[in-house]
Amino acid sequence: MMRGPAKTAVAIRKSDGEIVLDVKENKSFLAKWKLNKIPILRGFLSFFVSMYTGVKYTMYSAEFMDIEEEEETESKFDRFLTKVFGDKVMDVLMWVSVILALVLGIALFMLLPTVLAGALKSLFTNETFIQFPQFIVNVFSNTVVLNLIESVTRMVIFLLYMYAVSHMQEMKRVFAYHGAEHKSIACYEAGEELTVENVRKHTRLHPRCGTSFLLIVMVVSILFFSFLTWDNVVTRLVVRLALLPVVAGVSYEVIKFAGRNKSCVARWLTKPGLALQRLTTQEPDDSQIEVALEALKAVLPQVGEDDKW
């Protein structure tokens, strides 16, 4: 999938080798209401739009899978959804998928580390059946120590999750297409002719990537939430959720700056995300590059159009 200044395209290779291309004009409410001009807010809203678009095209691509079934029967639940939502049932399912993914991400990468750190504080500072020495009680009562434990726990969970996903056999092919997208864009940005041979020699790592964005979100959240106290874990969780839009918005601005700026600061900001992309991208084969090029060529700006991505 490629998203250009004016159009979004998805290219899918069918089992018979044919490449199917679907191209649509970008009609985002962000541009309509000029919300894409407001820093921070545009980042948070773009995050939701990107998740929705990703789920939408994932479900679209699934329609081209060759599944051999003798007879596909509609379940009672399917009939209920169709009756309630009618032609909008797929849109409803996509938004539900986006919300569930967001809830899972918040629970796993934000709330769980906070709960674990809070549990350690409670274990070592409250009077239990084990009486810990005073210096241990003082250590686990310290806000800096608790923030450090929470931050390390969050990063470990995130990296283990990414490592596990990258080693799933089904995901390796997906990540190879991810690499093909990056290499194709790198070829375009280098001003070279968009051919498989030219694309093949470029890097599969790109600074303006969703993987880099996720890592930046982690780092920004650590910086933001390190100023919160540990007087009450529940209050801390509520404040975290309230600040999530700000964290996403600031992270978007950071990744946007890093992707378009060539300064040493920008290069330093992109290095962790580029390193993480070694997990979320794989080297593609020529057939995958061909698919990526079909999608890229369909969204390239025409003469006179804005070429800012």
C-alpha cells in the first residue's frame, strides 16, 4: 500500500500472477477541516486514520485469497450484523478492529508496565508477611526508581513483542512487502528510474515509518510520564490515558521532523527506529518489488501537484 499527496493505492498479486491495483483519491477530513495544519492534533488524528486505512486494505486484500471451501454458510452472527448495519457492516467491523487494536496496545504497552511497577511498590513498601529492610523500602518508594522500572518494563515488553512477531512465518512475507515499499520509496527519493533493478540496491530502512513512530511513542511517553507521581496507581493510569493524544501528537511531529530534516539531530532521532526496522522489514524478492512499484507509480504526484508526502 502506498499513500501519496493526493491518492492512495494498494497493489495485490493474485495467485495466478496478475497484479490488481486499486487507487482512490485522498478525501481525509483532516484536510477538509484544515486539521492537518494544526501541530499535535494532526498527529493524533492521523494515527487513527492510518490504523483505519491499514485495517481496511488488509481486509480488502484478504478477499483475493484462494480458500477452498465446499460451501460457505453465513452464521447467525453474520446475519445479525448485516440486519443491524446493512451495507455499512464492513465499515463497522473495521472501526471495531481499530478500537480493539488500540485498546490492546494501550493495555499491553502502557497500562501493564504501570500496574507491574505499582505492584512492586506495594510489595516492598507495605507491611506484608515479609519485613523488608528500610533501605529497600526507601528505594521502592522513590519516584525516580519506579519510573525507571516502569520504563524498562515497557521497553522490554515492546521489543519482545516485535521480536516475536518478526519470527512468525506468516509475518515474514508481510515484512518483505514492507521492505519493498521502503526500497521503492528510497529509489524515488533518490531521483532514479523506478525499475526493479534500481530498487533492489536501495535500503529497506526508512525514517518515516510506522515502526519508527511506535518507538518514538514509547520514548516520548517515558519522558512525559516520568513527571507523574506514584501516590495512586489508578490516578496515574487515568492521567496516562488522558495524555495519550498529546503523546501521539508530539511523536508524530518528531517523526515528521526527522523524516524531512538532514541535520545531525534528525539523524540521531531516526537511528533507533531504523534499527528496529531490521525486525519489521525483510529483503523482498523481485516479484514483491514489482507489486510495490505498481502501487507507488499510481500515487506519484503529477506535474504541478504538491510532492510533499
